[in-house]
Amino acid sequence: MGSGKSRSKLGPKTPVIEAARLSMRKRLRALERAIPRAHACEPGDERPIHRLRVATRRAGATLRSFADLIPSDHSKPIKKQLRSIRRAAGPARTADVHTLQFQAWYRDANAVLRPALAYILGRLREERAAEQIAVRAVTTESAIDAIRSLRRALNTDLQTAAKKPSAAQSQSLHDYTIRMLPSLADRAQEVSRRMSTIDDMHAFRIEGKRLRYAIESLAPAIPDHADEALGRLTDLQKYLGDLNDAAELLARITAYHADLESINLNPQLLDAVAIVEHGLNRRLDAKRDAFLTWWGDRGIHWLLAPVRDACKQQQNSAGERDASGRIDADHERAAG
């Protein structure tokens, strides 16, 4: 797997408390590295903001994956930091994505559409500059220091907890994972039952993303199934991500169109923006149809099969070990 996956030092037999410590340390360090790059970037360079968003989402997913093991006095301030960064970076990331798409459209546009696209790109530049101010407000040196302090305190406490004998500390990552994953899969399956609107599909996209990031954190426990599970979830995210981008593009241009109608300064520009809006409506329909066709050939059982199979196989193996242990114990008692 890629560099975002916490697999290098972990395996099925790793104590789960150690897995939680190493995974959170890795995720929070990645966030610490992403913050100064996002702070320093200028509008037009979309990669630092994208990496910042991914870092916050992965850290949040890892925190949720090991929620049973991380005390609230650690988890609550970490969640607060992640939430403030994610909320500030979200609009900036959306503006970056929209700018790239409209720049490509502008290059191939005819003389009728170019004024509308130039107007749209101008507004995007203004909004993106304002959004960078919001990003910089939450990506200061003090934010890095706060996250570093939280990481170190959590790391120390989990190291201490690992030395204490208890059921949680002795549990392996493998056993913890086969207990946790079914509920995550069940939640994704429940959300998938409602797929009649764009909002429903967006909710499913978010749930699928959470499951994907959780599996990245827990992947070392199911090495024979993780790649297949992540591959299927990545395919889902591609279709639903394209659909979400189309919906957000349309919402932005619909708002711009309404603004132009309210001032009514340039009828030709208004007509050109209406043409762009109509084109985005068609794009949204096409992306929705593409997803529904792809999904109709697969469905939720296909999507979750690697996760279900991993848990079923591991549970069966555990049952066989338990049965073998009972047989050995019976033999020992008979011999005695």
C-alpha cells in the first residue's frame, strides 16, 4: 500500500494498544508536516491543501478506529484541532478543484462562453484568496505546537498503558479488528439503503471514506483482504467523488447566476453563465447515471465482501484454535 497506510511496524499479533500508539503517532506527525506547507502555499497550488485535508481525515479515522483505547482527555482536544483545520481547509480545497476544472474548460471554450468562464475564474480567485486567510489562521506555529504536544502526551500515556496487565492491553490487533470492522461495515450498508438523491449519495460517500480510512489503519490485521477491500472502496470514491464535484460545481454556478440576475448589469454575460449552468446540470446527470450504472452491476454486498470475508475467516480460525485447545485439554485430563 501507499505511504499513507500504517503497516510498516504492525502485524496481526501486534498488541492493539501498541498499534493504536504507532498509528496515531504516524497520523499526527503527517499532519504536523502538512500544516506549514498549507500555511505557506499560495492560491493556485492545490496540493498542500489537499494533503492537509487528507492528513486530517486519516488522523480522524485512526482516532475513531481506536476510540475504545484512547482516553477522552486525549481524543477530545485532538478532535477539536482536526475539526478546526478541516473546516477551514474544506472551502479552499473545493475552490482549488473548481478552479482547475474551469481553467480546463476555458482553454477549450468558444467566444460565447469565454467571458462567462473568465468571470467565474475571477470570482474563484477572490474567494480562494479569502479562504487562504482562514487556512492560515488555523495552521500557525501554535497549531503545530499544540498537535505535537497532544501527540507526545498520547504516545506517553499509551506506552504506560501497554505495561499494565488488562484485557484491552493483551488483545491483539487481529482480535480487535475482527470485533470492530463488522460494525463499520454494517453502518456503510445501512447508509447504502438510501440512495435516491444526490444528498443520499453524498452521505454514502462520506461513510465509504470513513470505512476506507479505518481499513487503512487496521489493514495489518487482515493482510490477505485489505488490498481488495481498499481497492473496491477507492473505486467507489472515484465515482462518488466525481458526482460530488459535479454537484458542488453546479451549486457554485447557480449562486453566481443568481448574483448576476440580482444586479442585471450585463445580459450577455448572464446568458453565457446560464449556458454554463445548463452544461453543469447535464454533467451532474451524466455523473449520477455513471455511478448508478457502475453500482447497479456491483452493489453493497460486492463492496463489503472482502471485509466480511476477512472477519468470517478470522473468526473461523479463532474458533478452530479454541476447539483445538479444548481437545488438547481433554486429552491432558484423560491422560492424567
